[in-house]
Amino acid sequence: MTGAELRLASWRLGLQTALLLLACVLLVGVTVFLVADKAAANEGRQAVRTASANVDKPAEAPRGVQIVIERGGRQLATTDLPAGFPIQSDLDATRRDGRPREHLVRRAGERYLVRTERVGDRINQAIYDQEEYEAERPLFGDLDSLSASNGVAVRVPARAGATGGDLLAILERVRADEPDEPFWKGVRAMHAGADALEIEWNEPREPRLVASGPVEVECHLYG
């Protein structure tokens, strides 16, 4: 192979490595966003189910959840119930057949997760504003702005007006809600900056070839 061919092969290898690194960084950003989004959605479902099954006084409604309690023909509700609630048809149907109902509804341009459930002698209707958790999405910056600061860390930018501390708070809540999410196995630490969050990875381990009969093999574990 001539010197020119070696230089061309080296240039191609360098370009392929750079493209692979860029793809990995973008994949990390998408994964961070999806993990946070999944946990936020689960938080809403858990909140309405906990409230509809356990609350027996409006004052006991958890943060972010509005509640309507119907008992003996009377209704009690939290003071800041959104316009358009309660959904009386759900209350009536659950009173008749005893089956819980849970669905998304739109009122005044906002989406709400609503669960109606019979508990003893009362019917509870829990209401959660989906826009509240979706408001956290814009805190993350553009995926195109992701950058790898070194071989074992990635910098996730915050949107204008948000801070790395805002992103850290979201992801720490995500980790508390779903500690078994495979994503966290690779995270060693997270550091909040003024305008970004740095995620530090555990050191990668290179597979090594071992003898297996007449051949050598290496094992890659993907989790």
C-alpha cells in the first residue's frame, strides 16, 4: 500500500470515528429526553391513581392533583378546580357499574388526565394537568447542541432561561421514580452548570478475545 493510500485510509477511519462519536452523543440526548418524559408521564398516572383510591377530603389531595368527592348526593371539591370539571358523566357511570374510568380530556386548550373511581360509599374523581409536566420539556436544549467533553462525559444544554440545576432536578426525580431503568447503570455522576448538565459515565470496559476451541471470541453485553 502506498503512502497516499495509507493517508486516505487514515482519513476515512478518522471521519468514521467522528461520525460514530456524534451518533453516540445524539443517542444519549434522545435517551435522556425519553427517560425524563416517560417518568413524567408515569408520575401523572401514579398521582391520579393514588388520589382517586385514597383521598377522602379535598384538603388531602396531593400537589398537582385536583379532586372531586361525591358522597350521598353531595359533592366536595378542591378550591382551584379547573373550569369544565367535574366530568359528571364519568361520576354517574362509575356510580352505576362500579368500574374505574381513566382517560385524557381537553378543556380550555389544556389536557388533563382524569380518573374516576368508587371507594367505599364515595366516588372520587382525580384530575391532573398534563401541561404541568409537559412544561418541563422545553427546559432541555437542542439535541444538536450536545457535546462530548471527553471520552466518559456528555454535556446536555439547557434552554435559554433554564439552568443545569433545573435539568439535574428533573433527572434526579426520574432516577428516584425508576431506579432500575437501564440508563442509570452507565451513569457515574451528574454535575449542574450554569447553562448545562454534564453526565459522567462509568469507564467503559473493552472486551478482550479469549480462546474458545479453535477460535477466539469476545463478549459484548448490551443492557
